[in-house]
Amino acid sequence: MNVVLEQIFQVGFLAAIIRIATPLAFATLGEMFSERAGVLNLGIEGIMLLSAMTGFTATSLSGSLWLGVLAAVVTGALMGAVHALFTVALGLSQHVCGIGVTLFSSGLAYFLYRLIFGQQSVPPSIKSFETLPIPVLSDIPVLGPAVFNQFSLVYMAMAAVPLAALVLYRTPWGLSVRMVGENPRAADSAGVSVIATRFQAVILGGALMGLAGAFLSMVQFNAFTFGLVSGRGWVAIALVVFGRWDPWRSAGAALLFAFVDALQLRMQASGLGHIPYEAFLMLPFIFTIVAMAVMSRNAVAPSALLKPFRREER
Amino acid sequence: MPTPDPLIEMRGITKSFGAVKANEAVDLSVAPGEILGLLGENGAGKTTLMNVLFGAYAPDAGEILVQGRPVTINSSADALAAGIGMVHQHFHLAPRLSVLENLLIGIPGKSGRIDRAGGLARLNEIGRQHGLTLDPDLPVSALSVGEQQRLEIVKALFRGARLLILDEPTAVLAPTEVDGLFSALRSMAAQGLGIIFISHKLNEVRALTHRCVVLRHGRVAGRVDAPASTTSSEMARLMCGHEIVPPARGPSTPGAAMLTLAGISTSRHSGMALRDVSLSVRAGEILGIAGVSGNGQRALAEVISGVRVPHAGQMTIAGKIVSRFSPREVQALGLGRIPEDRMTTGLVTNLPLADSMVLPRIGTDAFSRNGLLRPDAIRAFAEAQIKAYDIRCPGPMTRAGALSGGNLQKALLARELAFDPKVLIVSQPTRGLDIGAARFIHEKFLDMRARGCGIVVIGEDLEELLMLCDRIAVMYEGRIVGTLDSADATIAQLGLMMTGAEGTG
Ligand SMILES: Nc1ncnc2c1ncn2[C@@H]1O[C@H](COP(=O)(O)OP(=O)(O)OP(=O)(O)O)[C@@H](O)[C@H]1O
Ligand SMILES: [Mg+2]
């Protein structure tokens, strides 16, 4: 046990938490914006995969990392728009459409990847982002190198949390988002377009999911593999509930999950006893389920979540 | 007083929902400073017409003129821009957001941020002008219904409304709150605002409005130019097309006690708790429970219907002691119940009407056998009730939520009365119903009374209680502060007791 405790306060361990948390934070914030507006986006898993693919491809073809990030964001936003088209404009079932978007995006990602790269024995990879130490701050012992010697996408995730809170709670648009998620009729009668606001929130959410995908293929793995996302999208959906649809809490939930995941990785590596490594792999997911069960008892979802808005219906 | 130049004019408005013609060639105008009453039976098309004016529904035909100029109103945003504000029958508020947030929705911010200071200043200003004060930082869920309505009015004024539409604003208010609303409305009219006021309570309409338009089956059935000097029964005839005779309550011959409560107290679980409540209702008697809502009426209804278990006291139904307080037990003892909120606790709005109508007795042999439902029996029962109570709907398989308020209430009544209850408890039995439907319900209660049922009516409308009940008990802060014989009770006296003054009964 001592071994484990010692490792917790290592630079590498802290840095690992941050790195695992980053894509989760993007994805969770993305899902949160969508759900705050009343739209569950189960397309998240597929949107992350497809964005990871387009981001990776754009970079590997152009050599520009930022072009890749842009491609991923645009992909995410587009798939968000597709989901919004079905669920917001046409008012179809959010569950069915979301799963449809995931299946379609995943399939499309595999297909395009094969089409572009063919079947190679050594999967193509790209030269990833370099870490970007922040002067002064990165010299703080332990915390500095772990938190302030990171990739620019990590800093973006850190900035995204307060920014999301600011947008959601302090801007007229954020108020509209919360209102259409609580009582769309109230927003409508106050002159706010429910359809437009929901579209915007779902598209913004998709763009954030795209960033999550970009981080996976362009920073974390430097390559695109079919198992790249492996459930992180679903985890994000749980984290939104865990975070009670609040940016700060959601980010906190992502960090907590990342902590358990990083711990699990360390425990695997330290070869604790003869426990099969799959047991450790389960840990973060068991944690999520337990945390959800405890927290979601008094979590209140946006009242209009899952409910399509049709003006002339009563 | 009204000036001749209309603020808003609607011409030839027609709107259908499928086969239902909700509005047909309706003309209507409002002048600045004028309070226009809009009357009509349930389903006459009042709300639909106002939704057309407010841009929520697109009319099939007709035009709208604002200060003489034709405008197209395709959305609420257009309506607001044209200076039209609306307070809906069911409020359009987000309960979990604050008063100020509900107010500022859709208002452009200042340098990208929500303009909190500006919002507060306007809120205070409007509050001072018309006596409509509100705490800006409370969540809407913490407001009373009257305060929520105030917020809706302030919201409309905040957006610069010059015409304010109020759809049955008084249906949800206590009598004292109605006075406050009326003085605010008069103050707005005095400043040149036009107001459209919808209500089923004709004495309110006569007291407040300058002119009335009466709708029947979607068409204008008549206009009243001097409501104050027109009698309620004349207005009622315009609305329904025939005379409405108030039912006469004959002398009662009360029998044995059907329902008794002795020293009932509840814990303060949600809302006001009951404190040492004792009452009794005899066969062939109607007992009214008066009081400003939120003074324990809900807890009382819940205890009597077996939904809530009291922690002290004893209750009997038809002479038998209620031991376990479950809905099933009190039903078996002969209790029938019509809850306050027809939509949420009364009927299952997404199920066919027939299913909802047998729900409390779904397990009895009449409707299920060997654990399986008997759809034919359920349907036949519903069909018979629909006929007997003249419930207007396409058929027993209609979604209950699609029925109008009056018809929903009739369905609930039919469901309870079909099983000949010994005791009936009803809350706000005619809230939102037109006078014809209300009369019908009153007659049914009096029938039940004549047949020896003991009836408890919880309500806020004192006139209705005085007309219907043999005795009236007044609740205040979870207690019964007094019980009066309705023969010698007056509205003033009851009103005073509702504010906590001790009664003399
Ligand atoms: N959104 C809708 N979809 C279908 N039918 C509707 C809709 N709104 C109203 N109707 C129908 O149109 C008619 C007029 O309804 P409306 O709500 O305007 O009546 P109202 O005069 O406001 O009645 P109440 O006094 O009960 O409020 C009714 O037959 C109603 O069933
Ligand atoms: Mg109406």
C-alpha cells in the first residue's frame, strides 16, 4: 500500500491525471451544454471517434497540428448539427437518434480511415504536440511540472471550465440555454427561439466533443486506433449527471474519474499481488457506477431534457 | 377611460386544430386604457385566440393591426416587439431559475454579459409604479402562485408591453390576492395600457372590465358594452346560449356521522402540517373547508384520502376506524376523492381516458379477472360514463390529456360517483370551469347529498362555498379556527377568519 501512496505524489502521476482528465473534461462540458439545453446527445462516443479520425488525418496529410484540431472541432460541430437536426428540428427520439449518430460516426470513421490509409502493418502516426511550459508557474515543485508543463490542449481544457461557467451563468445566451432546458415554453413566450438556442448548444457541445477526440488521437496516442475512445463518451454522460449539469462540478467529476483511472494504471504496473489486470481496469467504472448511484439521488436533471418542443402542442 | 383609437385590432381570425374550429371569423379590438373582458365556455376558443395574438399559434385566416397598421405576428418575439405581452393560464416560468433570470431571459446583455444592475433597476421601478414587488434572487419555485403571476406581469411590462393579455389570472388566486391584482391592473390601464382579461367569474368581469366580448364555439356570440350594469345571468346566457339557473340547496336532513377526524396532526413533511384538527361530516351534509391555500388544506385532503399518515389522532369513515391510512383502505371503506390537480394526481394524461377512469378500481372483479384486465368491461364502463355525464371527447380511447378542463373534471367526477361513495372529498371542484360546467358539478354534489353521502369541499371561492355547503370550517396555519353554519355566515366574516381571527362557531 505504501508503494501506492508514494506514487500518488509523484509528478508523473499528477501529470497522468491531468492528461486523462483533459479529453473527459472537453467531452463532459460538451455533453453538459447539450443537456442543459434539453438535448441528450448519445452520439458523443461516435462523435469523439470520428473527430479523432478527421483530426489525425488532417494533421498527417497537412503536417499541421492546429489544422487537425480545427478539423476535429468542425467534425464535432457538424455531427452536433446532424443530431440537432433530427432531435430539435424534427423532434425525433433523442435516444434513438443519439445511438444512430454514434453508430454512423463510428462506421464512417473506420471506413474513411481504411480508405485513406489502407491496411498497414505499422499504423501511421504523427508527431504530437510538444509540451509548453508556462514560465514561473512550471517551476513550482511537483505541481509545476505536472500541471504547468503540459500541452496547449490541456491548457485549453483548463480555460474551458471557467469559460463555460461564465457563458452558462453570466451571458444572455447562457440564460437562454438554461431556460430552453428548463421550460422551453417560457423561453418561447419571452421571444427566445427555442429551436435556434438548442441547435447552437448542441453544435457547441459537438465542437467540444470534437476537441476531446482531437486530444485522444493527436496528443494522448499520436495515432488513430479503432478502440481509441473505448467508452470515454459514455463515461462523460455519467460525469455530467455526477457533476449535476454544472461546469465546475462536471470538471471536478472528470478529475476524480481521472484520478481513479490513473491509480488503476499504477496499480496494474506495480503488479499488486496476482490480481488479473482486468480487475484494475474495472475500477474506474465501478467507481463511476457507485458515485452515480450516490450522487444522482438528489441530482435534478434539466426539466425539459428529452422533450422535443413543438409550439402548437399542449 | 377608453379612447376611440384602437391599440390592437384583430379581424376575421380563424384557427382550426384538425377538425376542431377553435376560432372562426373573430373580430376584436382594444383601445389604450381599456380593460376588455373575454368570456366564453370552456373550449370556446379564448386561449386559442389570445395565442394567435401573442404569436404562439399561426391563424388560418384573418389579420392583426397594431395602432392601425397591419402586422404579421409569427412568434412571441414578434408579439413582444409589437408591444403585446401575455400572462398564460399555466405560467411560463422556469422554477429552478431565479426571479431575475426569468425576467431577463431573451433580453440582450451589456457587453456580452447579463445586465443585472439594469434589470434590478427596472424591476424596482415597475414594482413601485404598480405595487408589484418581488425578491429578485429567490428561485421561482419558492414563490407563491400569486407572486409567480406578479412576475409574469412584470415580465410583460419589462418588455415594454402596451397590451397585456391575462388568461384566467384569478383562477389561481386567493380573494385577497385578487384585490391586489385588480388595483395593479387598474393602475396600468390608467397609464394607457390596454388589457384583455379572461375569467369565468362573472362578478369579477363586471367589477373590472369596461367592455366584453363573448365567444361561443369559436365565434363571437355577443358583445357587452356596459358590463357593470349588465347582470351575470344575462352574460351567462350569451355564453351558453341558454339560461343558467343556480341550483337550490334544500334543507338538509343529516344522518349518522360519515367521516370524523379527532385530534389529527401531521408532521411538517411538505407544506403546512395539520395541528389537532377535528371535524365531522354527517350523511346528507356538505362541509366546506375555507382558507387561503397553503394553510393545511392539502395535508387535510391527503390524510382523508389515505395518502398521508397522521402521527396523532383518529379518523373514522362510515363508523369504522381507519387503521392503516392507505388509499386502498379508505376506498374500501367508501371514500371517493377528486384531487386538486386534475392533471398530475387525477388522471394519467398520456393514457386513454377509459384506463384513467377505472384506475382506482382496476383490481376489482369488475375490471380484471385472474390477473388480466378486461378491456371490454373497461371500455363499456367508460362509454356509459361519457354518455351519462356528457363528457365531450372523441371516445373512450382518447388521451386524457387532450380533454378540456371542464371535461376532465366531469370524467373524474363520473369515476368517483359511479361507485356510490359514502364520503366524497373534493378540492377546488370548479376551478377553471365555466358556469355551465360548474352548475353541473354543483348539481351532482347536491344529488349525492340527497342520497346520503357526506361531502367535504375544500375551496377558496367563498361564494361557491356559501351556496353549496351546509357548514363551513375555516383553516388557518394548519388548524381549524372555527366552523360556521352557512345560513348565518357572511363573506366578510369568513374572510376575516381566513386571516387567522378566531371564529364564533
Ligand atoms: N393545441 C391544441 N391542439 C388541439 N386542439 C386544441 C389545441 N388548443 C385548443 N384546442 C381545442 O380548441 C378548442 C378551444 O380551446 P381553448 O383552449 O382556446 O378554449 P378556452 O376558451 O380557452 O377554454 P377554457 O375556458 O377551458 O380555458 C377546444 O376544443 C380545444 O380542445
Ligand atoms: Mg383557456
